[in-house]
Amino acid sequence: MKKSRHEYKFQIDEKDIALIKARVGTVMQKDVHAKEQGFYQIRSIYFDDIADTCYYQNEAGTDPRAKYRIRIYNAQDTAIRLEKKVKQRGKTRKYTAPLTRNQADLLIAGKPLSMESQAFEAYPELLREFLVLMRIRHMQPKVMTVYDRIPYVDARGNVRVTLDRNISASTDFAHFFEKDLKKEPILPPGRHLLEVKYDEFLPAHIKAGLDLGHLRQITFSKYYLCRKRKKA
């Protein structure tokens, strides 16, 4: 059984980001994938069915619920992942499967992969599940989320503290792997997102570093808010 994780979100501004970086940066390690620039860009294409089930379940707070997406980093095709994120009882679980560039291109175009028995059996379990959903629920790409992530990690408690800046929505799927694409911000200028994720516990020194005295936990779904923006 995949382990469930705590996940808390807070809307923050530029001053908060500077304070958190100064505090958390002294007690946590920067994720190695951030490299010299200190951040990486995340792009995720989310899929939904013809009834927009995932969208409306998110809006209603259905428990449990699941979302499916294809995710890449820095607009590169060196590490493409199909992901399923499950929300249940206030915690999250994430399942992943690698994709080739050709597989990703077909799925983004709304074209299912081969379902012939030999090919199907060779796919990872999550990909087989998703292909069945494409066939019976007509899952199609609906929206792309794009943002820059400043990530901190700590092995104790498997903690991740991430600062997500410039959160934007896009339906420019044809340029998913290109440096430039059409997108629009979903938050006012200077507003960003803090996410805190961990397994069983959040170490006291990290919790203290995040205590700015005014942060309030919020419900924030990038998928839902980006879909809502593109539906408007």
C-alpha cells in the first residue's frame, strides 16, 4: 500500500518567500534537482473525462478523489512521468510511471497507446489503468499548470517544503516540450504558494522556521484553479 502523506498549503507573498528561504535554508537541504539556479519549472498536463468528473469532484471536496497528469521539468523530455494523485481523509498518495516521449505525445494528442495484449501487459500498472480510463471514460487533456518551484528537503520525516512562484494556466499543449508557450497567471502579482509535505511528523526545527506568525492554511488545487481560469 502506498504511504499517505500530510500536505498543507499557504498563500504567501515575496516577503514571506525571502523569510522562509532565510530560515528554512539553514536547516534543510536544497533539492539537488534545483541545481545552480535554485529552482526548476514544473509543467503538468491534467486529464479529465467528458463529464469533467475530476473537476467537479475537486469542487465538491469528494473523498476520496483522484487526478491524472503528465509531468515534466524545465520543458525537457528526459524524465516524463504519468502520475496519479489521490486525496483521501486529508492526506495524499502519489503513484507514478515513466513515459517515453512518443507515448507522451500520443496521450497529449488524446490518442491511446496500443491495447494489444503483448504491448498492454508490458506497460507499468498505472499506465494500464490510465489507458483503460481513456477507453471507457474518454479521458482527454484539459489544462496545463506551469510554475517555478524552489524546493527544500529533509530525510527526517521525508519532509518537502516548496515555494511555488508564477503559477499559470495554459492550454497550449502543442508547446508542452518547448521553452516558450502561451500561459496566464492565476494569482495576483506577487502572490505565490507554500506547500509543506511530510510522512508521520514535521521536525520541530522546520516547523519553527516556517512559523511567520500570520500564515493560514488554505485549500488550493492548481488543477482546479487553472481549469476554472480557462473555463471563465
